[in-house]
Amino acid sequence: MASKKRLWYLDGGCSEHMIRDVSQLINLKWKPDGFVTYGDNNRGRILGVGDIGGDDVIIKDVPLVDGLKHNLLSIS
């Protein structure tokens, strides 16, 4: 069974991909820069951005969000 940290949820309501697990990011750039607002109007601080993926697919500039409960892939 996959670790909950590595699970991704497809989300048609989020405006961009977001990650909670720093260990999945490559090329991480720490730069606290603003917040994301969730559907319930709570906010999470953006701690930095990095890339996710491997040899075949890389998604660039994915925000690392403090307090995010799930990794989210935007499908909007």
C-alpha cells in the first residue's frame, strides 16, 4: 500500500498543483511567498516551489504548502 504522503488526489477545484511532502520535490527553491486559499476559506502558507516527476514526466514549479493535508493535481 502506498504511503499517504505519496498519494495524489485529482482536484477539479484547485487552480494549480500543490504538494505537502517535501521529500517528493526535486530542485526545491525555498521561498516563502504568499498563501493558497482552500475551498473552506482557510489558508496555507507557500514555503517554496519545486519539480515533481521522473525521467518521462516532470511537472515544474509545484508549490510546497504548509499544512496541506493531501497532494493535489489540478485537473481544471
